[in-house]
Amino acid sequence: MNMRCTALFLLSLLLAGCTKKGGPVESEIVPADTTGVIPSWTLVWHDEFDGRAVDTTRWSYEVNGDGGGNNELQYYTARVQNSFVTNGVLVIQALKEQYMGRSYTSARMRTLNRGDWKYVRVDARAMLPSGRGLWPAIWMLPTDWVYGGWPRSGEIDIMEMIGHEPQKVYGTIHYGSSVQDHQKSGGSYVLASPGRFDDAFHVFTMEWDSVGMRWYVDGVRYYTTVHGGPFDQRFHILLNVAVGGVWPGDPDSTTAFPQAMQVDYVRVYRKN
């Protein structure tokens, strides 16, 4: 009954086995909105992933094995094995393999200088990977770093999940005058049992204006914060699946690979 593909290594298997809609219980599935129309909002940027490949006019790749500043274990690549478009979804796939001195590979994509905004709403419909040590994220970083390096110029996490808690996601902002003075504000959303974010697509939303941010899952608001400081500049979107790190911990013998985040669409709106 689980529509999530657990054998994603071969593209041919994915083409045969993964679909855009999924989930074990029909009532838990949020139908895809094909119009992109939201009252009082204007769509200003979007990717529906309906082509045959990642659209490099919208996305670029970070290629490195630096660990993301969190002691992560993956090497991020631009290879088709780690990110590709099929059946109307973007697949970001984490593999267990030896590559460039690392034991795992994945992809980290961003809209830097292809999509940069201030005060917008971001909607992303996705199904997430699971397993100890997996760390999928949909988030934003400053484009111009006007206030200095992290965390001085801020960070906006639209959605993060740690893989051993597949029923729970987080929305957070990070800021502060230095790494030592790092501060954050955020909340979490837990699906009613037996719901899991690896069994069905869900819509993750963050609304951002000059006063604050609001986070939603499937249209249900779960956290609101008032902000100041660095959140008055342009930010861009990132999509990635990290492996390991100080928050999720490392994979163990229970973690199956390959694992993938499947993204149906990413849409950016401005308030009318």
C-alpha cells in the first residue's frame, strides 16, 4: 500500500514504480492543485516539474562534501543519479556509495540568482524520505548576505524532518549576531496517527511579510512568529536531502537506501 519507492537507484525502476500521487490511506492524501490560484495572492514563480529534466534556468546545484556546517556525511552532486525529473515530480535521491571520500551522495538545489524574493508565500508539495540519519529540507537562505555570514543574515526553514520521526515536521527561523549567539524561533506539526510524511504528498507553506512568518501543513497553520533583524532582504529557496549530522544523527543498520524526497511543485506568491 506504500506508494513511496524504496528502490530508486535505477531510473527505469522509478519510471515503472513511482507515481505523482501516493499514500496508504486515501483520506490522508492532499489532492494536487493544478491551477496554482490562491485568492489574494499572485503567482510570481513556480516549477511544476513537468519537463524531462531539471530546469537549470530555475535551479542550480551546490557540489561539495563540506557537510553543510552540521557534520553531514553526504557528498552533494549534480549527477542524474541524485536528482532527476520523472512522471511530473522532482526526485532528490540519497544513495549509500563511496564517492569523493564520502560514504553517501545526495543533491542540494537552489534558486540563487534565478529566483530571489522578499515577503512572499512559498508552497511546496512533497513526499519525504524516512529512516534514521535522513534529513530532508525545503528552506531559504539570504541572497545578498547584507548583514554578514550565518546566522547574522538569517535562515528560513520552510520544512525540515528528521527521518526517525516521519510523522513530524518543523518550521524555523535562525538569526543572531554570531555563531555563538545563534538564536532560533520555530514550531512543529505532527500528523494524526497513522499519518506519515513518507507515505503521502503534503503541502508545506510559509508566508512571510514585513511583520512575521506563518507556517502551514495542508493549509493548517501550526506556528507564527514576529520577526525583525535580517528578514527584510532577498532570500532564495533550497531543496536537499542530507544524510547524518548533529541533529538527525548518523544512519544505522535500520536505515534503507536509496531514499528520496519527491517534489510535485514549488510555487512562490506575492500578496495582492
